[in-house]
Amino acid sequence: MDVFRMKVSPISLCGIMDVFRMKVSPISLCGIMDVFRMKVSPISLCGIMDVFRMKVSPISLCGIMDVFRMKVSPISLCGIMDVFRMKVSPISLCGIMDVFRMKVSPISLCGIMDVFRMKVSPISLCGIMDVFRMKVSPISLCGIMDVFRMKVSPISLCGIMDVFRMKVSPISLCGIMDVFRMKVSPISRVESWTSLE
């Protein structure tokens, strides 16, 4: 996978999904879901859930849980990880999770999750997901996910991954992928990664 952002953000993971952002952000993972944001964000994953954001964020995943908050989004999935940031909000839903914040709308579908916020473009690759936003870099590895935002949050889950942000964001989930943002282009290659600046 390659991710390019800052007015350039098409993403293609395993031919599964393409993400275009900056007022253009439709996403299709395995024909499962399409996400449109920037005042347009209805999502339908396997007929499981629809998410509308931009001052509108009702979510229902398998009838399991709905989380809406404003400047809040800590997450705890499977008791594995907790993330605290900007006025707090830990969430744990049967290993499936959704985080909404600051006119934001991350989505979790069947272990696959996408987070969209602030002209941002999270990515979900085969149960593995990465979210990029405003100098931020939450990551989801193998059904495990971390969300970092607002100059917040290096995380290490199961000794598998570390996320550094603030114009510094190399990510390695299971040696599968690395993400670099802020005018940077993360590239993912199994068991290897390269940062291009």
C-alpha cells in the first residue's frame, strides 16, 4: 500500500481499496464499503452499518454500539489497548469499535475499520487499518486498532507496533506496513518499509 496525502491521497491496498481525499473521499474495500466525507459521509458495510458525519454521526455496527463524542476518542479493544486524548473517551465494543470526534467519523466493520476526520483519510487493509489525520496517526493491526489525534499518542500494542507523529510517523504493523504523513508518502511492503520524503 501507498498513501499520499496533503492534497494528494489515493490509496490502493491489495487492489482492494482506493481512497481519495481533500473534498473527495470515496472508499471501497472488497466491494464492502464506500465512504464519502466532507459534508457527505454515508457508509454501508455489508448492510451492517451506515455512518453519517459532519455534525451527524449515528452508527450501528451489528447493533452492538454507537459512540459519539466531541473532542473525545480513547479506545480499548479486547482489553489490549487504551488511548487517551484531548478530553478523553475510552471505548470497548466486543472487539468492534467506532470513534467519532471533532466532526469526525472513524468506522469499524467486522474487524476492519476506517477513520475519517478533518479532511483526513484513514485506510483499512484486510483487517489492518491505518488512519491519518491532522499530524496524527492511529493504527489498527490485525483487528487491533489505535487512534491518535491532536498532537497525541505513541502506542505499542503487543510489542507489535509503535506510532510516532508530529511530522514523524513511521508505522510498522506486523512488518506489513509503514505510514508516513505530512507531505510524506507511506509505503507498505510485506516485511519491509521505506520512507520517502
